[in-house]
Amino acid sequence: MAVRAFVRRAHSSVNSSEISQFASQAEQWWDLKGPASMLHRMNPVRVAFVRSALEELSKEGNFRRPLKNLRILDVGCGVGILSEPLARLGAEVHGCDASEASIEVAKSHQPDDLPNLRYSTATVEQLSARKTQNFDCVILSEVIEHVNEPANFLANCASLVSSDGRLVLSTINRTVSSFLATKVVAEHMVRLLPVGTHDWRKYAKPEEVAGQLSLLNMNVDEVAGIEFNPLTRRFQLSSNLSVNYILSASKETPADT
């Protein structure tokens, strides 16, 4: 694949400068008007997509807890913005992040009525090396554009998906539209995001992610755009993949021999 970001090397995916930047904002991330305000606005769409992708896997799910007992790993969970609502849907959620500051904020914010949610300061490389548990779903939401060695990162994430599980990934497409939306408008004009939050060169096109997943024996089942409506200031799923998108992938079923 001719994309430098997806060249595979045997190094850690942790980008120390990115971790430091997000750690410095950790205390503000639960502020709906703070630096993570766009993530909060995007969250209902992310949760709905994950729920749709996983409901059929839950054998004990019900109307109130459709993801009951499904094991979910939220990689790069930050302060738990996505982890908490998924736990409320009944899933056993493990949120991991390389930032100790983010994990401390996540733990302090965790409600007492979510014993099915736990956090740890760990990298996906560490979890993959331990091989102590596989998950019904591994989620990498707004993470892959912030890591080093994205091919290795994706491979380690895929290794933690159970044989009948799913991998859900959301990120930003590498297009002119995404440069204008995330760098020019969001960071510099409207200041919805702190300047320097993203590096456009590290964005990944959907076909690049799908190609990398295919090398890991995973097939993309569904992909949708996440589109921001400036009038309602809300996100919605759409067919427009030019800026943000989200996908789910499952492992290939081995052919009978």
C-alpha cells in the first residue's frame, strides 16, 4: 500500500507528544463546551452505530440493555466519553488509554451504578502481548489518526477480537474537504478544536483501512459517514465519507477443508 502511514514496522504505536497534548486537556474533557465538545456531539451517532453492529451478538440483550454481557474494549478511551454510554447499554466495557491523566479522570467520573465498566492505563500492544482475553468488540474511535505505526496498531487491535466479534473504527478521511473542515474551520476559524489537535497527513482513507484489515483477515461489513449539520450543530450518519466516517469489520470465517 502506497501510504506512508500504513507502512508496518515493529515499534510502539504510542505517540508521546499526542498523549501529552490530550493529557493536558483531560480535566476539561467532560465539559460539554470544552475541547472535547465535538466528541460529545458526535457520541450519540457513535453509540448508535456500535449498538447496531453488535446487537445480534448479544444472547442476553433486552430492550433496556441490548448489549448485555458483551465484552467491549475501548482503545484510547480518553476520559470515558464513549465507554460510559456503552456500559449503560449492558456491555462489560474495558477502557484503556496510554495517558494516566485521562484514565484518572475517567475513573473519577465513573458512576457508582456502572460496575461493568473498568479502566486501565495500558497500550494495545501490552494487551495483545498478554493474550489474557479476547473481546466481542474492539473499538478504536478517533484514535488511529493519533498513533505511530498505525498498521501495527490495527494488527494488535484485530488480534484482540474474538472469532465471531467485531472491530469498530471511526476516524477522519484524508481529503481536501477534511482539511478544510478540521484544520481550517474547526481549529483556526471557529476554534471548535484546539489548534494542532490533528495532523491531516495522518488521516486514513476508508479504502486504506479496509485494505489493511483485509491483510488481517477481516472484512468491512458496514461503513457510513458521520456528517455535521451546521444548522442543528448535530452529527448524523450519512453516505458522505469525505470527512468523518465509521466502519465495522468482522473476521473471515475459515474455509472448510
